[in-house]
Amino acid sequence: GDGEGGDGCCGRLWPFAQPIDKIESYFGQKIALYFEFLRVHTLFLVPLSIIGLGVFLYQELGGGIDNPVTAAYSLYVVVHFMIFRRYHEQNENTLATRWGSTKVLDQERIRPEYKGDVSWSAVDGSMQLEVPPRMKCYRLTLAILAVIGILAFIYGALFAGFIMETFIADTMYAGLIFAVVLVIVNALTRVLAEKLTDFENPKTTSGYKNSLIRKLVLFKFLTGFGLLYYSAFIQEYVSGGCGETDCATRTAMLLRGTFIGMIVINNFLEICLPILTQFANKTYRKCCGGEDEEDFESPIEQQLHAEPYEGTLDDYDELVNQIGFTTFFVPFFPIAPVLAFLNNIIEVQVDSTKICLVYRRPVPMRAANSGEWNRVLNVFSWIMLLTNAAAIMFRFNSVSTLFSITNVQERFLGFLVIIFVITLIRVGIINFAVPLWTSKSREHLDRQEHLWPYLLNIKTKKEDLEFSYEYDLAEMQETIENEHDDAKRGVASKQKKKHQHHHLDSKTTTEETNHLTNPLKNPESPKSNPSENETNQEQQSQQQETKIIMERRIKDANHHDDHDDHGDDDGGDGDDDDD
């Protein structure tokens, strides 16, 4: 990025101090949220790394893997990750309120690749694309059968890994070889997962990505952690057992080789593969395309010829996979957070260089949060709790010896007690101490909910006001004309009555004389009516009052017009950002 935004966010980045707002304004909110997730994850790895290093030294100096310190550390890791996950979601909500992206999911559109039959909505009568229920069932059935076939392939690869590990004496080297196998299997399952998701035909973009993420996580969990679960909990009860070493030590060595191998291979692929691809394309265009070196000097030309950035899916996938290796089997390898911390320091440099220099500048995309990855982390927190509790009660004997647990029933009871206590801490303390929305963010969100109906219709508000005031003025004008006609008819009626009284004056002279002499014999004379001058004054006062009201409403209408013009100018930037 050679522009102003690129100079502010494409320099050297550190995990603890990243220009998140500059990244958001230049690359969009999706990429900014990924770098913020990387920052928060690296920050929370600091205490885990310090304590884990101490536990690892204690194990190496004679304490062994099976000790109460390791058990306590594994439970601390579980609670620590639950706090991290909660704080991460709170931080994303705070950024969403600051960036104004809390309503992004409500504005989602249909995916262009979505295929369906044209139908009419029963709600508003609009035209829409829908897949018939029978076709949905058919696609779902085929997708399930395909997943079963893929799982059979995965378990075949795991069986080959079991055989490979049996013939290799050093479990560390077996882990390194298994890491290479994992990279190949993950690449194949990625292609299969994309094909399955295309076949499912999700309606929206977020639905497509969520479905793809679920498949990738499922496949990688079975391939990456299947062998470790087998070595930690099952291999002891299979014929042959774990050989000369105990299963805990064997699992620790296998985890070390696999985790270190995955870190090295992933960083190599992330750094070297895009550079080699870009170099190969540039050489091909220069040699076979007839282009000179001068064609590559322009930054615009460099952006055009660069490989497109595919999004943050692979970056999130790598970090979530790292979290699994760091926390699921932490009692077997307590130094894993230290390696993850060092990897994240390198990762932030690799990712920033990759986005700024290697790939084409990505199109800025809006996002409210990490989406499906947050739900994956929530599932991982429960898997982590179950795995560590099972390792403490069924794999290690130090805790059982400490609490005088002698049989399987008591071990299972201790397993349930650990799950209950950690769940109580999570629900009763962590969720209360770390709310998803801070008080300031909640206040901002409530105000946004209050103003949202007006902001959503801000473009049509001016026309609505103009129509409303025009209707009110026309209605008032009609009322004035009706009142004026009524007043005219009233004056004419009074003049007619006065004329009739004038003709009867000569006839009533005698009666008036008798009335003056003997008023009891004559009926009471009628009350006098208001004069014509008083009637005219009353009409003029009503017209003047109506005129004042009309002028006031016209003034209010002009004031709203000016306000809406400013609102349209402010809302234009938001529309450009959406585009």
C-alpha cells in the first residue's frame, strides 16, 4: 500500500500495538477484526507462556508429566481461555459500535451464485428465488453421504498414521512426518469442503462461509487431533499398548513433533508460496507475454498483476487450529503456549507483509464480528474442558492418589465434579464479570436502535415531509375556504332577517306601544343578534390566526428540508463504504 492509508498500517506491526482504526479505514472491517483477534490472542498467551514455561521446567527437572502442578495448570488454561473468548467477543462488539457495523447482517443480500426457482412471496408479493423442499432434502442427503465418505478417507489416513507411528521408534519424528501428512490431507479436504458447500447452494454469502467453516473445522479436528486422542486415551487399551514408554509421554512427544511441524510448514507456505507464484507469473509475462520491465514499474500495474487476496478464512483457520493444539492437550505439552506466542509475533509480520506487498489490495468488506469463528471457539471451550478433565482423572494418577481415588466409578465422579465446577465458574463468574456489551457500548446500541428507523429512511424522509406539509396546507386551505363560505352564508342570512324586520316595523308599532304600556300581555321580544361589523372582525381574526399557522408550518418544512439535505450528505459516505 503506497497510499496514505497504506503508510499508516503497512509498516512494521507488533501484536500488542496495532493501528486497528487505520487498518479498518484502509482494508475494511473484516481484515481489521482478524488483526484484532490476533492481537488479543497474543496478549492472552503471555501469562499462559510464563506459567507454562515454569511447569515445563518443573517436569523436565524431575517432576514428570504426571503431577498435581500439571493438573492445576491444565484447569487454569481452561478458565483462562474462557475469559479470553468472552473478552474477545466484548471487544468485537465495542469495535462494531465504534465503526457503526452492528447492523451489517441485517443488510445481507442473496449470493449471486445462488440457484433456485422463481416464486412469489406470500408476505409482500415480491419475486424471489427459492429451492423446493424436495430438492433441499435431496441435496442434504447427498451431502451427508459425501461427508461420510470423506470421514472414511480421513480415518484411513489416521490408520496409516497409527501404522507409521508403530514402525518409527522416535515419536518426535513420527509427529513431524504426521504434520506433513496433515498438510496434504487438509489441502484435499479443503477442496472437498468447497465442492460440498457449492452443492448445498446456500442462499447468502454468510451462510456459504459458515457452512464452509463448519466443514473445515470438522475435518481438521478429526485429522489433526484424532491421532492425539487415540494416543492419549485409547492406545493403552489396544493390543500392544504404548510400548516401553507410558502413553502420556508418548502423547507429549507426538504433540511436540506435530505442533512444531505444523508451525514451520504453515509459515513456509504463507511466506514463500505467494512470492514464488508472483515471481513465476512475472517471469512468464516478461518472457512469453512480450512485456518489458518498464510495464512493472507502476504501482497500479503491480497491483493488477498481483495475486488476489482470498480473504481471512485461511488466517482464522490457522489460528483456531493453533488454539486447539495449545489448549486441548496442554498437560502433555505445557510449553505449547510459548511456541504459539512466538509464532504469533512472526504471524503478524507475515500477514501484514502478505496483504500489503504480496497480494493485490483486497476490497474493503464490512463485518460486525468474527461470525462463525466465535461459535467455533465456544465449541472448542467445551471440548477443551472435557479433554483436560479426562486427562486429569483417567490419564494421570497424581490427582487420584492425592484424593485417594481407587476405582473407575470414583474417577468418573471426579470427572463430573471438575466439569460442574468449571461450568459454574464460567456461568456464575466469567459471564457476569465480562459482559458481551460494556455499559458505554450498550448505551450507544440503545441510542442506535432508537435512531435506526429514521436513519434507515433518511433518503425518503424529505419527500415524506414535503408530501405531509403539502397535504396539511391543502387541507388547511380547504378548511379556510369552507369557513369563509359559511361566514358568507351567515352574513346573508342575518341581512335577510334584518330586511324582514324592517318591513314589519310598520305593523308592529301598535304592538310595541301595547308592550310599553302592558308588557305582561305580549310575548318576550327576541334577543338582538351580533352586528355585521362584529361578524367581519371575528372572520378577520380567524383568517389572521390561520395565516400565522400556515407561515409557521411552511417555516418548519423549510427547516426540515435543510436538515434532510445535510443528512443526505452524511449518509452518502456510509453508502460509499457499503459499496
